[in-house]
Amino acid sequence: MLKTVLLTTRPQFLLLSLSVVLLGSAIAFYQGADWSTQLFVLILFGAVLSHAAVNMLNEYQDFTSGLDAITDRTPFSGGSGALPNHPEAVGAVFKTLVLVIGMLVILGAYFIKLKGWAILPLGLIGLLVILTYTSKITRYPWVCLIAPGLAFGPLMVLGTYFVWAGGFSWLAFTLSLVPFFLVNNLLLLNQIPDLAADKTIGRFNIIMKLGIKPSLTIFIAFTLFAFSALVLAQLAFDLPHLVWLGLIGGLIALPMLKISLDAAENVDKLMPALGMNVIINLLTPVLIALGLIWSIW
């Protein structure tokens, strides 16, 4: 039972939260914040809980809606398969989800007490995304397109930065656009293998609205915007040269874009692009963070 509950958090994907928290923390340290191991653990714990919550709710609702029964799972899409394999755990998953959300609210209240009320809007928007992503947001194409990036970009990066610094900065906002565009792309490409199944339960994402090829135009544009945001931050804020390491993700993006365009209609051939997309999302924020941290050692 416990293993099934843990699998619904999709633990292999929770590294994304660590990557983004490292970015937000590195920006704060670069701009003068003091290190605290306890605070870092709490921030990371909150980010992972948020990520786990949206994954668990997605797994729960996909199972109860019947979607899991008609979805062809891949290593990158279609859910974990934990509940279809162990349906008796559905009640435990829901109770754990409620507990996780309760812990998030308590942790958010602690951060407000620690740093002030200005972080509250970020927390409320984040909670709204968690609670409505699967049931509501996935039915509105343009909202569905940007909601993942909003959660892992501006909300998580700025939230992390605020807990360290007690305020916001334009540098943090500008660099938060990197995961904003990359994570939007992560979910956009992952929707392709699930198109047929998702349609049967009323989902209506950007690929369903525009078609695969036009949606890949957005995918290409978002990739360019992500690395353009890094270049903008580097030039506008005179960042250390090592921050250019983040452009390594852009080099990986080149073959990913080619594969995506060539194999968009063939799920099997699309798998390498899905894998590269994950690597780019995990690696790019970490490389930017390392460039910032190295410069202050």
C-alpha cells in the first residue's frame, strides 16, 4: 500500500523541484542572502510536496475518471500505473493527498510568519494550480499551455527567492522565465502520446485545438524564449560568465527539436525527444545555479 502511494507521487520526476529550488536559491545567494541549511530543507520540502500533490491528484483523478484504463503509458507520459495495478490503494492515496495539502498550508503559514504576507499571492495561486490542474485547467488550451511553467517558473523560483531574501527581484523574475518556458514545453510534448485517451474524457489542450504541427511551432518558440531569457538576464544584469553554462541545454535542444518535428506523429520515434526534454528541464536551471554560486565562492 505504501509503495503504491509513493509511486503516485511519480518520484522520478520530483528532481525537477530540486532543480528549480537550486536556481531560486542561487539567485538569492548571488544577491546577498545568507545560507541556512534548515531553511533550504524547508523550501525544498515545500517544493517537493507541491509537486507530489499535483502528481497524486492527477493520478487519483485519472484513475477515478477511467482514463488510466485506456491510456498507453510511456516512460514520460500516461501516469505511473500504480493505481490501475493496485486499485485497493485509491482511498489511501486520497487521504495522503489531503495530508500533503494540509502540510503545504501549514508550511506556507510558517513562511508568511517568517518573511511576511507578500508571499501569500504566490502560495494561493500555486494551491489553485494544484487543485484545478487535472479537472479544470486541462480543459482550457491556453491556460493549460502555460500553467505548468507558471508553477515551476515564476511561482517556485520567486517563492524560493522570497523565503531567502524577504522580497523579490527583477533578476529572479527574469531567470524564472527559463523554467517557465521549458516546463511548458515539457508538458506540451508529453501530451502527444496521450492525445486519443485525453479526448475521451473531455480534455482540450493546445495540441487538440491547433493540431500537432502548429503546436510544435509554439514548442520551438518557447525553446527560443527560454534561452533568450537567459541571454537577457546575462546581459541586463552583468552576470558571471559561468552562467553561460545554461546554454548547454540549448545545444541539447537542437536535436530534440529536429526529432520532434520529424517524428511528431510517431510516438515510438518521439521517445528520444521526450527524454531530451526532461534532461534540458533538469540540467538548465542547475547549470545556471552553479554559474551563480561559483562566482561567490
